[in-house]
Amino acid sequence: MCTPGSADALIVGTILGSLFLYDLKNSESDPNLALKYNFESLLQCKITNYSKLEESKKQHKLQLALIKYQIQTHSFMTDGLKRYPHFSPIQKLVFIQKHDSGLAEIGVLDQMGMVSTWSVIEMHTNLVTDFDLNMSIGGKFKLSIIYSDNLMNYQSVIDMLNLEDLNQSLDIEFDPSNPLIFFFSTSDGLFRINKQDQHSQPVKLDTQGLNTPTAISISDRGFLLAAFSCGSIA
């Protein structure tokens, strides 16, 4: 999960490849939603010997749980969107940048190597289009796809990996100054892709003397940090 650079919204990826957006500016939930969820199961996981407690104590714990945990429902979902690219578990969601206009961009990577970038749009009118049917009533945020790419379309990646290898060490970061440039890691190393050149292939970065990448992170000033299984950070 990630935010679009603010506390206004939360975007969550699922094991089915869906993206759900939660509007945190409009966080008041239907009080009846709590009745649809099994809070007793939650308490059984959190409290040792919950089932052996006296009934009065169970009710007290249940009331405290209803007060503490607020049920939140998504205000936008990608299920059913035409040309939606992700059909495997979402591996990573990252905030890329936020423009002066307030428009934010996020990047998505799934376990099959599919990459996409999205704009997070806050609606200021009640105008509804077919695309907006994925929004809940009263929702003010939606996601609009910018581009998608499949890492397995690149011959240089296919030559080095099989699908089992792809899931190992798979991570991604986008250049905040230019989201058409992104970096990804696999068990074979670190790579850079420039989507501005339609015919470009992934360029492998120099990781000589280092083991398998385990995580990467980029700063807004153009520095890429990479951690490796040997314990090194470069």
C-alpha cells in the first residue's frame, strides 16, 4: 500500500492484482458496517485464551474493539476497468511525485513483472462518466492509468531469468523527475529502463562484488539506494 504523497487517500494492492483506493478525507463510515464483520475472530487472534473468558468480559472486550477499530470501505476500485494490466498479486506500490496542480502519480509492480503508473485524481464536480462507475457514491478520488509495461517483453530480461527467478528480489523505483524512467531489481542485478525510447532495452547497472539485490529506494534528488543480500548498501 501507499499514499499519494499526503494523508488524503490510501491505495492498496491485492493478491488478485486489484487496486483499491480509500478516501481518508471522507473517512466517516456507515455505523452498520461493523455488524458485517466478525470482531470476535479478531479478538481470538489478539487475546490469549479469549474463548475461556467470562461472557461479560468478552462483551467488554468486544465493545472496546468496536470503538478502537473503524471499518473503512474503498471509494474506488480498478476491478472491471478496460485494458487493466494487473492479474497477479501486487508486489509493490510506490509514490512517485506530486505536481503543483495537486495531481499525484503512483507506480505499481506485480509478481509477473507487469509495471504501470497511475494518476490519483481528486474530483471537484459531480460529473459522472462510464469510467467513474468504479467510484463509490460520494467518492472524490479515482485512479487513471498513464502507461503499463511488461518486464518479460524485454529479451534481455527473458534471457537471464525464468518466471521463478523473477519473483526473487523483484523491486521497483521510479525517477521522481521523470516517471518514464524506472529502475528494477531481480536476482540477477539492477536495471534501468527509459520509456521515452520505445526501442530501449533494460540497461544493467554495475553491481560487481555485490550479491543479490534485496531492496531499492530512490530519493527526490536522484540518488538510488540498493541493499544486497551480503548486507551491503550501495
